Amino acid sequence: MKQQAQNRLPDGRLAVVRNGYLPERTIQTGIGEVEIKIPKVRDRSGSGIKFNSSLLPPYLKRAKSINELLPWLYLKGISTGNFQEALVSLLGKEAQGLSARTISRLKAGWIEEHRKWSRRDLSKKRYVYWWADGIYSNVRMDDKLCLLIVVGVTESGVKELVAVEDGYRESSDSWYGLLSDLRSRGLETGPKLAVGDGALGFWNALAKVFPSTRRQRCWVHKTANILNCLPRSLQPKAKEALHEIWMAETKEEAEKAFDRFLDRFDDKYPKATECLR
């Protein structure tokens, strides 16, 4: 309204004035249902000026936090028919719009969004780094399927999600299909460096699709593997010693930290030092 204060009719009256409220409606939020009344305006000049709230867009039925919560719950294994029961404590017993049919419609929308995103053009993308991993889930009680995920950093330093696809136990064929699809959509050259764990499926596929990409083992995975070979009481000190390796400012300092770890743990915990080697 303040923006229209200078807009006046020939007789000096305001051209845009308050004119009551729009019909009251209910918004689902994290604290339950909230009754909302939005002001409306009348344009006396006939130029078609309208007021739309930036906080409450037209047709909004639930807060952004709720929309983000629904797919998260689905991925966690909440079945389509149990959403309303699961959200009673959050939204109240009178929560509306969360029937099995509504969730199925939302799920179809998520699938379509992923399909369009998975077909986007990549011809103008150039990545410096990739991090690749396979994440297993207990959704639908199938431990063979996992999500193959690639996160990249562009030449301008922007970190972004590159790919998310279903795979079969991080097999070479699954990774090859994902990487080949990226190349077919215009990604002619791979990243300068790819970081991943010890799963050979990704590395075998990478060598076939983007052979010029350099490889680096992920220190997060390697650290976890090493700590699993040590007593819990020693893990904090061992983790600190491992950090000294990959956080060293020079290769020479890293090699010295490497040797110190071996000297310290080799006698009693050879499995841990062999994992590091």
C-alpha cells in the first residue's frame, strides 16, 4: 500500500485503497493449523493493480516446512496410508489434506520432478571435483538397492548435486550406466579429480567413461574403516593422528604423520595399520 501512496485519481483521492479481507483460510504449519485472513485492495483507477502477499502465496495450503517434511518421512519408510496417523502429533487430530490419495499424488509429483532433473542438459557444465558414494537404505526392506550419488564442484567453486539414481549394490554396471548417462547429456569431460570409497564398481566405471579423471580415496570412509579395527578407548587419539596426515601442509609432513601412526599402533593393532597402508 505504501508503494501506491503516490498513485492518485484526478480528484486527489488514493487510487488503491484497502477493501476488507479475502475469505479466511487454514494453513497447516509445524505448530498445527493456523487461521489466516489476508487483506485485499480495490483499484479505483481501473488499471488492474492487485495485492499478493509474499508471505502467503495464493492457494498455499501448508507451510514450506511441512512440504519438506512429507518426502523425508516417505523416504524414512512411512507408508502412503500411514501419513495422517504419523503426523497427528505434529499437525493435530483435525489435519486435513494428508490422505493416502494426496500422498500418492505428491509422490507422483516428486517422481516427475526427479525425471525432469535427471534429463537436464549438462553441456555447459565443467566440474573440478566429484564426490561419489552409494547410500543404502532399509526402505521397503531391500538391502540390495542403494542410491548412487555424485556431488560436484564447478570451476567457479559452486557445490551442487550432479546425480542421484538407483543402483544395485554399487556394481560396475550401475555406476557405468549413471556415468554414461551424464556423458550422453553433454558432459563431455569428467572432473579433474574424483573422490570415493574403496568400492571398485565406481572406479571401474570411471576408468571406462572418464579415463582422464584422477582418483583419490575418501578419508572419511578410510578413517571409519581404520577406527573399526581399534578399541573404542583409542579411537579419539587415533582419529586425531589420522587427521594429522591429510591435514598436513606438505607431502613430506603427511608422510611423517603416516609413519608416526604406524609406529604407534602397528605392534598391537596390525589390522588398523594394514588398513591404512
